[in-house]
Amino acid sequence: MHLERNLILKVFVRDNNVEQALRILKKKLQRDGLFREIRRRKAYEKPSERKAREKVEAIRRVRKAARKLAQREGLVASPRIKRPTFGRPSIGPSSRFNMREM
């Protein structure tokens, strides 16, 4: 099954900031799945491999939908959002800075 997509992506360049526009374009292309598709089409994929991949993707989609539904119904706690800490060194074993040296 060949899916033909006619996509028109528009990215506006504001204040001659091309770097920001490129970042936005890359993000849109990644969300659309273009990079994944290019990587997948780089080499020939046997029909048996394609079926196995599609089966795994379908299982992943079903599990994600079930997880989202459980979160909406309150059966499962939503994942915690990591908030960035600005100006404060992190405290813990993975910290690059030792608090005693400061």
C-alpha cells in the first residue's frame, strides 16, 4: 500500500532569524514522520520484515491508546513533568559539582 502525501509545510522567518525557522521546520518534519520514513526507505524491506514492523507498530499504538485512556479515567497516574531548575545546582550523586567545594 503506497500512501501519497501532498504536504505543504510553511515556516515563516521572523526578523531574519533563519536558525529559528530551521529548528521549527525540523520539528515539523519530525512530527510528520518524514525522517523515520526516509530511514526506513534507505534499504529494501522484505515483505515479512514489513509485516513484523507493522505488527509491532500496531501493538505500540494500542498500548499507547490504552495508557492514555487509563490516564484520562484516573486509573493510572500521569507521568511527572520534569521542570528545569534555573540557577540552582542539582543535588545528587549525578551532580557534576560537589556542594562542599562551593
